[in-house]
Amino acid sequence: MKVKVTFILFLMNALAIAGMGQEDPFLRDFLERWENSKKYFIAVAEAMPQDKYHEIVYEGGMSFAGQLMHVALIIDWHAFSKFDGQDSPIRREEFTVEGKTKQEMIRVAEREFDRAGKLIAAFDPERLEEKGDYADFTRTRRQFLLLLADHVSHHRAQMIVFLRLQGIEPPNYINYQ
């Protein structure tokens, strides 16, 4: 009986720690926005026909596929290295566009949104004021999340322009993302 009670207490504590991020108002609100951002990003990615994924619309620019995979790559690197402070190298080889179908690239992006969401949900809110370096500036973990969201919005907007250049009506904007 004592072992069962100890195990139950251990399990409850583990669940409480895992859900800490959801109890912090900033992290809770960010996670809601993050999920909506993911839905909107995926809807934009789905709207482009596969045969247009690799077109480059201006010299020196990225293709639609390049934009999508760049976002996935930076979510991976930024969430784990910059936000969480892990020593995570950029794993570019996983995020190449060559040899991937539209659906494979979308699955990679979904995976990275979900991985980052799990990291944020389990993040200790006490660490939000910790500072880390990025290029020539120092920011709090909270600011790194905001930068991550801005980066997704920036490239999703470029993807929406690509859709419009193809005469494709982009998906309706999803509020609070």
C-alpha cells in the first residue's frame, strides 16, 4: 500500500511539473497563440499546389518550399537552443527541400511546431527571466519566444504573397496567432 501511495504521489508531482508552463499566464497565452499559428501556417502550406512549391519568384529568394522548411528549421533551433538554452546544433540536413514531397515538408513543419509546443508546455516559468545570447544581443527566454513567433509570422506572410502571385486565395486569417 505504501508503495502505491508513493508512486501516486510521484506521478502527481511529475504531472504537475509537466504542466507548469500551462499555469503561467504568459506561457498559457503563448501556447494558445502557438497552436493557432501552427494551424494557420499549415493551412497556408496546404493551399499551394505541389507543382508550384519549388518556384522562385525573385532572384536570390527562397521558394515556397524553402520558406516552409526554413521556418521548421528555425523552430527547431530557436526553441531548443535559444529559448531552452540547450546546446543544440542546427540540423540543416533534416530540413532540406530536395527529394521531399509537399506532404513530407508539411509533416516536418507540423512535427517542429508540436515539439516546440511540448517544450514550452513543460517549461519552468521561473526560467522566463533567464537571459541568453543571440547574435549581438542578449534577451530573456520570454523574448526568445516572442522572436520565434515573429519569425513564423514573417515567413508565413511571405508564403501568403507567393500564393497571391499564383492567383491563389490564401486561407482566412486565424485570429490570435
